[in-house]
Amino acid sequence: MPETSFTRTISNPEVVMKRRRQQKLERRMQEFRSSDGRPDSGGTLRIYADSLRPNIPYKTILLSTTDPVDFAVAEALEKYGLEKENPKDYCIARVMLPPGAQHSDEKGAKEIILDDDECPLQIFREWPSDKGILVFQLKRRPPDYVPRKAKKHADGKPARGKDRADGGGPTLPPEKLPYLVELSPGRRNHFAYHNCHTYEDGSDSRDKPKLYRLQLSVTEVGTEKLEDSSIQLFGSGIQPHHCDLTNMDGVVTVTPRSMDAETYVEGQRISETTMLQSGMNVRFGASHVFKFVDPSVDHALAKRPADGGLTTKGPRHKPGVVQETAFEFGDVHSGMALPTSKSTTRLDSDRVSSASSTAERGMVKPVSRVGQQPDYRRQESRTQEAAGLEPMLPASIEFRESSEDSFLSAIINYTNSSTVHFKLSPTYVLYMACRYVLSSQYRPDVSPTERTHKVIAIVNRMVSMMEAVIQKQKNIAGALAFWMANASELLNFIKQDRDLSRITLDAQDVLAHLVQMAFKYLVHCLQSELNNYMPAFLDDPEENSLQRPKIDDVLHTLTGAMCLLRRCRVNAALTIQLFSQLFHFINMWLFNRLVTGPESGLCSHYWGAIIRQQLGHVEAWAEKQGLELAADCHLSRIVQATTLLTMDKYAPEDIPNINSTCFKLNSLQLQALLRSYHCAPDEPFIPADLIENVVAVAENTADELARSDGRDVQLQEDPDLQLPFLLPEDGYSCDVVRNIPSGLQEFLDPLCQRGFCRLVPHARSPGTWTVYFEGADYESHLMHDSTELASILRAAGGLEKKHSLQFETRWKFVPCLQ
């Protein structure tokens, strides 16, 4: 099969191998995961090797932020097929290109060979975008290369970062180093220990504020004591390795180590490297609040005249002197704040009034990472934040843990698919439930690890209930279409969600199996219904009988199936695959009766014309629905068989026309049709040598093609369509649904009235359901654009509605169908 934009099911060997490769990567990822199971400090890095492999643009390797250069060299050599080479003969060079330059541009590029103990991924992540584009080159180590670390030590200058572990002290005296000073003394169960700073009187943070000097290196913050210079904190929301404070070249930055590491700068939660300025407030977890102080900056500001330079509100504090301040923090995610004291309110109003002045408030500048693909959804969310819209779902759902089973059972087990107005209501409710369990509003007392396990458990319970419902209703076409649509949509939500996707891999596999299982049951139901009306194709117009099925009954069955799928909002890709199965069933039923019943007299010009005329009605219906490609492909053998029955086949000069017209028929099928042919009274017989010649040509063409595709050359058509089930990757409702869908509130009203849950609309939401997705890829933008274009053309009268499905899906399904 050609490459398509869809993933296959786990039953396909191609995906089995892909899954094994993924598991191998997951095992590597486990080496640098945080305690809650999320990626902590690792990722991918592109390594170029123009001088070694000019024909290969680059290779991508998986690294931790603590993996040194010598490890990255070994990984890159293996990726480039040079695993037998000695890694010590190679190095990685950091190449800095001017802003806006391409990798191939060598003009203006600055190259620095990295020392063996430097960490390429950490350098890449901390690289500021305004300095240019950073790429890494694998090359042979120059014979005269001297490590830069040795050069710096020879010059008497301090090493950067963790190179200071060699015992070299800071060049600045301790009183001139920037520091964090605690702003929450007197709080109970807020303990902070720092082994490099002790008090003579043995007091702790309950008696006097702590002060932590930030050395010229990286200072880890968290519950674990990673190094002697680490800041060890305990309390709600503090991760084992919570964040890093980096003091380098006069700039201090803070970098959260995971998505769950709650870190706030000036009251705003951050998720990437952020620069600190003197006077800023920093909070770790739920309660550890500090003020960042840079004595060198404060000293410089104090020397400036009162009417010039930067000014700050309030009295200037002195190093080491802490102003008593009380902070109360509300729920950042919900936008609700707890009651505060008057002093807090006044402080907050001062912050608001000074928000327009970056000099007074201090600007929080995230350090952007270069070299990544554009994240359209992230850019959109930033635009929305600038406009006052918060990146949250249009609504959230809340439920009590005690009623969790009843809540899920009411949504899945006791939902009547025929009475639901918005057919995808279960999907949207279940997705909101998953996000609610992920949030701190659900069981705020649990640890991140417990929360992760809780999410996994509730998703597994959803999937298990859905599987039981599909099995129970496997003979009801309406219910199967309903749950097939919801299972595929829920799978898409979980796969795309940046938090759920990493921890629900098993549930995703089961959901994919459920979509395929519901699809198989639905195909069986529709084929059984269609089978009742298949004799309509063999209805003799000369024998008018009201009791026999008519071709209109067949078309009515197909129309009913299409209406059902559209009503349930089944993905267009699944719709096309389902009708491909129905068209194949029609093809198989008719073709097998032609070739296996010589005594029936169906192999004749008369019946060939009748069947071809009836098939024309099906083809016309398919074209109106935008399914002509599926019909052309899967009705091809019966169409070519009827064409053979009605065409000239009496002279040697007819042989080329027969083989070119009936190219889908193999030698056995052509032989059976021609030998069983019943000639009309005024029709000549088919010569035996013509049959032999036609069959010989088919043996060298159609038969060889079938064998090369791994198919057996057989007389009858296989009842099962031998094509893999394709799970669509795009075209889902979340790409077009905005705000709270009409009918969702109606679906939830009975549950809310019984006290199972409540729906909370979010007025400040941008209205999209993809705010937590990893990022929009280019292909989904094309799909969305094609849908909009189809709507525009229909509105302008340039594209009939009947072609919309074909227009939206033709670009991806042509290789699948052919």
C-alpha cells in the first residue's frame, strides 16, 4: 500500500514494527523521566554531518539534557552507520548562523567545538533566539584541538555551569552574589533546608527568613538533594527536581523541569526558561515564596539620580533585610482568588497599576528555543492570551469521586443513541472528565504520581465500558455507528492531548481496536440488510412482480446507511471505508453468481445488459454522495464482467479489446465467463481459440499482477475485502466545533439534576477544543482549509453539495482505493 496520512491498526505487521521502535524509544525516555511519569529533561536533537555524509541532511538522536558530547557523538555515529569508528576521533561543533539564515548558508557562521563534558541538548534549549540559529555538526576532531575548558582554566577564568564542580570558587564575594530571600516566614509546615547555609541559633523558616546565594553555576531546586549547592524544599507541589536556577554571565534564569513543576514569576506560571530581574517574586509549588535580589543591580540603581533611569515603587530594600509580606494565592487555573488581607490587596493594585511599565514591574522574558517547527496552536494561544483569552476549554465538567462510576455508567452504559441530539456528546463529556482529573481541582491533596495513576485508571474504565456496550449492541446498526464515531473521536482527543497521550498508550491501543470492532459489526449489519435486496439486480423487466425487491430498495438501503453515518458525525475516512465494503459486497454477490452458475443462464448478452443497467443506478447514487472513486474501484470486476458479456468477442481482432477492457479479470474468471456464455439465437458462437488466447494474455498480466501483490488467482471473489483498516488521523469534529456544542447541555441535564456532575462554561476561553493539543501539523491545516474552501464554493454555487465529501477526502484516498 502506498504511504497515506493514516495510521494502521496494531494488527498490521507494519505498525507492529513501528510499535516496537516506539517501545525502544520509550525505554530510553525512562532514563530521564520525572517521578510522575512525564518527560523531565530529554528530547530530540538534529545532528548534521555534511563533511561525513553529504547526501544525508541530518540525523535525529534522543538525548537527555545531562548527556555529554561524548555520548552524543557515539549515538550520532551509530545513526550515520559509523558505529565501528572510534568516537574519540570525532567531535560535535556548535555552529551559530545569523538570524534568518539557512543551514546551508556558510557566510557569517561561527563554529565552536564543544568539550566532551558539555551537554548539547541543554545548550540548545538555553540558546536565545536573538543570537541566531544554532545547529550541531558531527565531524572529525582536529589534530590540534585543545578543549576550551582547559583554555579558560589556563587564563584564570571560571568555568561555566556545572564545570565548577572542580572546586573553583566564585570570582565575586558572597555578599555580591544574587540571592533568593524567603517572603513567607511564620508559616507552619513550610520547611526549607539548605546545607550550605545554617543559622547559629538553629532556627528555621518559621522563625526568620531563609536566604539562598546563587553561585555562578546551576542551582537545583526540589525535594531531592542533588548537589551540595541544591536548594532543598518540601511542601505541596514541590517535585523531586522542581526547577533550575542558572547564574551565568550576569543573568539569572529559572527553568521548570516538568509540566507539573509549578513555578510562578510575578504571579504568572511559567513553563520555559524565564529571566529574573531584581525585585521579582518567585513561587515554587503552593507556598514557597521568595524575592529575587541582585545586589549589583540594586547598587547601580541606587547611584542613579532620582529623575533618571529606572525607578521602583515602594521603599528600596537593603540586601539581607526582609520586608514582612503576607501572600494568599488562589486557584490560578480557575481564575478564582482566595480572600486577601488589605496589604495584599494594596500590593496587587500596585502591580496592576504598574503593569504598563516594564521598567517598574520587570519584564518576564521566556527564552525561546530555536530550530523547532512552528507550533500553530501555541502561536494562536499566545495571541489569545494577549487578547485577554485564557488557553482553556470552552467548558469544564466537575464530578464527585464517590459518584464516578455512576457518572461514567450514565454516559456510556445507559445512553440511548437514538435520543441524543449532539451525537458526539459522550466524547466531549469524557474528554472534559479526563482534563478535570488532570487538574488540581480534582483531589488537590494527591501527589502528581497518584494523579497520573488516577487518570490512567479512569481512562481504562471508560474504554472498558465502551467495549462492553459495543459487544452488547453488535447487531444494532444505529448504536454501532454512534459508538464507532465516539470511540474514534475520543481516541483522537487522547492521542492529541499533550498530557493524556503519554500516559494512556494501552488505552489508545484498545480504543483503536474498538473502532475497528464497531466498524466490522456495522459492516456486517448493513451487508445483512443489503443481502435482502440483492435479487433486485437480477429482476427481469419482462416479468413484473410486485413481490420481488427492486433496485430502489437497494438505493434506499445505501441512503439510510449514509444518513446514519452523517447523523452520527462519523469521520469521512471511516465513511468511505465502510461504503467500500458495501460496494465490494455488491460486486462479490453478483460476480460469484455469474461464474458459479452456468446452468442459470446469467452469462449472456441479455443478463449482462440488465445487470449493467442496474449497476448504473448504484454508480449514479455514489457520484451524488461523493463516493464515485470507491464505487469505481470496488465494483470494477462485476462492471468488467458485464461489459465482457455485452461486447464483441467473436473474431481474433476482438482479443486486444477484450484484454484491455477486462484487465481486472484473471485467467480463471475470463475462462469461466466465456465458456459459460449462452449465445442468443441470432448470435455467433465464441471460437475456442479466442478463449485460449484471451486466457493466455490474462495469465501473463492479471495473474502475475495478483501474485506479485500476494493474492491467489481464484475464480470467485473473496467475501472479505482484503484491505487493511485505516484509522484516520484528521478530519475530526474538534477541528471545526467551537464553544459548547448545541445539544451538549441537553445531554448533561439529566446527570446534573441527579447530582452526578455539573457543567462550568468558561467565558474567557477562546472557544476551541484543541488548546491542550501538542500542536497543529501542516496536513491538518490543509484538511481544514479544504473544508472551508468546499463551503465557500458551495455558497457561491461553484460546487454542488453532493461533491463535498469527495472534495474533502479525494486528496488522501486515491492511493488507498487504487
